[in-house]
Amino acid sequence: MPQIRRLPSTLVDRIAAGEVVERPAAALKELVENAIDGGARRIGVVLGEGGLARIEVMDDGCGMDPQSMALALERHATSKLPEALIGADGAIELVTTLGFRGEALPSISSVARLTIESREAGAAEGWRRVVDHGALIADEPAALPPGTRVRVEELFAKVPARRKFLRSARSEYAACLDVVRRLAMARPDIGFTLETLGEGAKRTVLSLQSGEELATRVARIIALDLKHNSVPIALERDTPHGTMRLTGVAGLPTWNRGVADHQYLFVNGRPVKDRLLVGAVRGAYADMLARDRHAVLALFLELPPQDVDVNVHPAKTEVRFRDSAGVRGFIVSGLRQALATGDRRSAQGPDRAAMARWVSEPVAPRGAPMAPLLESVFNGRDWSAPQPHVGEARPAWSAPLAQPQGRAEEAAPIPEQAHSFPLGIARGQVANTYIVAEAADGLVLVDQHAAHERLVLERLRAAGAEEGVRRSQALLVPDVVEMDEVECDRLEEAAEGLARYGLVIERFGPAALLVRAVPAAIAQADTGKLLRDLADDIAKHGKQEDSGALLLAERLELVLATMACHGSVRAGRTLSVAEMNALLREMEATPRSGQCNHGRPTWVKLSMEDVEKLFGRH
């Protein structure tokens, strides 16, 4: 048997560093979190070559004395856990700081050259400590203002196996920038500055002032337009251990992106990347976004420390919830409530390319035939023949050259109450698809099918259609669905919750389920596919019965959306002015009417200022 022996401490540190410091962005995250936990009000970050050559973090926090600085470089030494909790059962469950493991600084110092300079507020001088890949090379006084400055250089210089797997400087810089943005978003009360070194000069990339409002901080980091194309979120719910809160900013469904890189999720102030939270966001926007589009938002979930486990991974970017189904339902309901409460906006503006065509000269394509009237005048006209009088020629030039695709009634003055109509008064219909309306401050174009599709869906919900789709349709001959035994176990545990939504199942042997009834609205659905999808979703979000029921409820929401699509007015249908105005008035009173069930905008508005610009009047 090979002999078992203890590994050298330097090798142990490098092995442990592989979990904590996998790239420059991970080291930067640990250093900035230490600054936040140290009570900093201002944090400055300097990067060289995207963090590959240099990472420097400066703060004005509490600082450290020389003894504390030496202790901070020892593994599992931390000030984040109060002395009263050390040794107590469940101490990790009561963590309220970003860091608590005591691994970051020793891990970084074992794979890089680490310089720490710190000074307490009342101390006469500061202190410097330099550790080069695990070896102490300097321990001396230093001159600096109160606070702490940490510099990391030559990362993985003596660990070539790790160094060669790092990405380019541009990619590492992007990861570092994302870390700073997320931490700055979580703490709008702290000022952040990010600078990069290049060709001997510093360039300021990010400069955020302390004390900003959350919505302002989020908009400055994500996009300035988000502030005008979003809704605030504020929701609370009591739990056995305290209060669960959800705050933040959610972008309008029509203000979306093709990738999900602008979804910022936080749990108790900690940036996380959690599949449960991402799935909840996707479920909340299910009937408002196209499948290939993603919402833009920043969500801040606060809940008692006993209800969340942050000690899952050394990087602390993953969490586990005691009641995952409750958290998911809380987020879905909070987002839906925020998007539905009094908000009927559309973030969609006129397309720039389309606007450019409005102001371009209407030139016929080369080789195109001339208008019939011009052909009769200039091509082969016998000028010696008697010319018709003006009255006789009028039918030729007054007749329309093409059949118009729109129609309008005689314009009437806008009634006084129209000023309270955001979508204005209907003036006509174009191509039997788009409604043209005149508002007090501009021109409104409405896609009649997309708009009515949303109205029908919301009408079904308001009339209690959700209760209707939960009615069960008993099957004359129960369906037997063969599945993997583990999948059957998951669905069997969730059977009671699924029954409340009309899906009645029973275990039928070790690897099969018996479907006795399905929700009436999906009576023709493929029961095998339905059960397999539910089993996959329960595996992803937990086995609690409420989780399965919630996922089925979201699935039935999609059924409602399909019913609304088939029950709405189609493009190409002629509407009267009264019908068009009724549609506009209902849109103004309906939540989420700014987008259809598939995430497309239902209306766009061209302000009078834009109209005047088109004609050179502005």
C-alpha cells in the first residue's frame, strides 16, 4: 500500500487556490468583497493587461494593524464570523458578510506576488507585507492614507499549467469588468472607480458616485435607456424566519436582448448565478418574450440567512434555498405584478432604417416604366392631333395611379377628453393591419392583431380563465406513460400538487405512470411529452410538489396565450372607426398591452417633434 503522508503547506495552498482563484476576475472579486466587508465608502480598481499583469484594489475602509495583516494571510483566518458564532452549531447559516471562509488572501498569495498595505484610522503609520508565491519577502512600515491597498502581480507566473489556460487579455478584462459592475450594482451606497493601464497611461472605464439611488446606479451600469424602459419592483412576504423581500428594476418585455448577459441577480447583496433564479425570470416573462430574446433586469432578493446556504462553493457564486419552490414562486409573482401594475408602455421606437426612407427622395428604379400619363405625353405622342381641353383631360390625370392600401374617414376635431387618451383617436387603417391614431402629442401606429392578442389573454385571466383551465378532463382509457424510474419518483412526489391543477397521475409499476385525467384546456395534449417535460423541470427546480404545480401553472399560461392568439382579430380584417377606438381604449386600460404574447411591440409612437423633423420644420 502506498504510504499516506501530509503534503507541504505550499502545495496545499496552490491546490486550494485552484478553487478560489481560477482567473484574474476571481481574485478581483475576492479583493473587492473584502473592501466592502471592511466598511469602505470608496473603492478604486486598477487593471493591467486585463488583470493578467496587475490587479490593484484601494479602499478607505477600517484598515488593519500589522498583527491582523499577518493573520489575514493564514488559511481559514477571518474577521467575518463574530466570535460568538465560532464553534456554535449553524454558524455558517448566519453569515451576513460577502466573505467568511478565510481562503482568498492566502490562496492569491500562493499563486502570485501579493502586496498588502494598510493603515487603521487612528494609527500613526501604515504597514506593508509582500508575499511572492507563498514566500514572505517584505514586512515593513509604509506611508498611505487610512484604508487598505492590495496589489496582485505575476498571477500564475510560477504555475505555468494554470497560466496557459487563461484567455486573452481582452477576455480577462471583460470578466473583471463584469465583476466590478455586479458588485457596484449591489452597493449603490459605495463609490466605485475602475481604471486600466495601457502604454503608460491610465484610462478611466467606470466612475460611480456613492449614495446613488438603486435605479440610477443600475441604469448607469447596464444602459441609460433602462431607466425609462423599466418598472420598479418591491414585494415582501413573511417566512418562518423573517421577511423575504424582492426589489430591483425589470426592463419592459419589448426592451430585450438576444443574450442573457444583462440579467443581474443578487441574494442578500451577493451576486450569484443560480439556475433557479434564471428559471424564475424566464417563467415570469414566458408569455411576453420570444423564445430567442431575454429580459434585462437587476433583481435583489433578501431573505433570512437561515433560509439560504451560501457555503456551497468556494467562489460563493452558487446558493441553495431551503424553500426553492417558494422562492421561485415569489420571484415569478413579483415580476408579473410589477410588469402588470399600471404599465402599458412599449419600448419599441420607430426603426431608423424605416425613418430614413421617409426622408429619402422617391426615385423610381432604373429601367422602371414611367407612369401611364407621362408615357402618353412624352412617348410617341402625336402632337399634330387636336389636343383635348383641360376639362376633357382631367379624368386622365386625376385618376389614381395605384389602388391605395389604406383607408381613412373624414378628419374630425379631437374631442376635449382625447387629451387623456395616451393612444389618441383612430383616424384610419393601413393595409387592413395597422391602425393610425392621432394623439395630442404625436402619431400612433398600432398592430391590431398583436394588440388584440394581448387584450384577449388578459381578458381571459381577469375572467378567471385560469380556474377554467384547471378543470380536469377524465380519460376514458387511462394513458400509460413509460418513463425512467427516477423520473417517475419525481412526479409521484409532486402528484398531489399536480392534481390541484387538473393533472391526475398514479404510479403504475416501477417505471411507468398512469394518467387518469388532464386539464381540460390541454385535453388533446401528448401526455407522454407533458410528463417528461414536467419531470425535467422538477429535476431542475426541486422535487417539491408546489414546484411541479407552479410549473404546470406556467405551462397552462402558455395554453391561454395560444387560445388568445386564435381568438383575436387577424391581420387583414377591416375595422370600423368605432372598433378601432374601442381597441385603443381597452389597450390603455389593460396591463402589459405594450407587447403581444410573443414579445413583439403592439404599438409605436412618432412624436410631433419627430414629424416636424421629417418635413424640415424643426
